[in-house]
Amino acid sequence: MLCTEIDDDGWVVLSGVSLIDGTYPRSCDAQHCEPIRIPAEEVMAIKQDLQGYSRRRKAELDASST
């Protein structure tokens, strides 16, 4: 997500536009969704293989939760 707004009124909520499919609005609670920064070059690679990225990211998250 390209962050376009940060709302910090007790909860930090990030809002923006999906860099994968261009949909909006997208938002998440920074405390619970644990956003990560992704360089623009990597976003372009992700767009070429979204399913592969999803599998890799899910595996990373699964490994970190054990």
C-alpha cells in the first residue's frame, strides 16, 4: 500500500492505495497489521508474480509465529 494518510488519534491507522492492484481505500492499524516498507523495485517484481509473493510472505509469517 502506498501510504497517503496517517491518522494518529490514539490508534495509528495507515490509509492508502494498493500498489498491487490500485484499489483504494486501503487501511490498517499499524499496531496490529505490522506494516513493512517495500522498495518500489520490489513492488514491481511482486506485481509480476503476486501468487509467488503471497506464498513467500505467508511462509515468512507462519515461521515467525512459531
